[in-house]
Amino acid sequence: MNESGRCVAAALRDLRLAQGDLLVVHDHIDLPFGRLRLTQGGGHGGHNGIRSIFELVGRDFDHVRMGVGRPASTDPGVVADYVLGRFSEPRTAVDDLVGRAADAVELWVAEGIAAAMNQVNVG
């Protein structure tokens, strides 16, 4: 996961796609659990996988950021264990989040980033 950029760069190269054709779906600790945000570009927010994509592909791609919340501690070890551990939320809530993220991806494909952002990034 921390070296996602290698696979993403290879896939873009093999499929002859540009950065602008890329949508990355990933967890985001700065959003409350269950919240979705579609964004164009932006920072990596400390996410090592996204940092790796930035380094090997660039920053000009879209994101579906899936909110997983932030642990109370800012200790790097606690944060790493938090994002790599099991969800404390009910399975149905996790399934709902994943389903809504999949719907956001389909909307992005069908209507583009602007329309998807207008529908998903409400509230």
C-alpha cells in the first residue's frame, strides 16, 4: 500500500492513460467515518500510498476520499495501527461506505468529476 505509486504508474503506462484519467479511492483520516469527498488533486494528508503516487505519477488526478475518522492519539504508531486495523464501526456501516464509494466511482465515470462532486460532496 505504501508504494502504490509503482503499480499505478505501471498501469497508466500499460493502458496509455494520463494522470487526468486516474481516480484513486482511498481512506482518509481527516474525514469523519462514513463521509465521502470527491476532489481534484489536493494533498496526500500523510497517506503514504498517495504520497507514493504523487512521487511516481504526479498530483493531477482525482480522489474519492473515504472518511475513516482519526484516532485520539497523534502518535505515528497509533495512527498506523488505526488505519491498518479493523473498523470499530458495525459491518453494515462499513458496507454502506464502500457501496457509496462505488456509486461515486460510477458517477465519476458516467458524468465526470464536476457532476460527481456536486452530487457526492453535499452536507
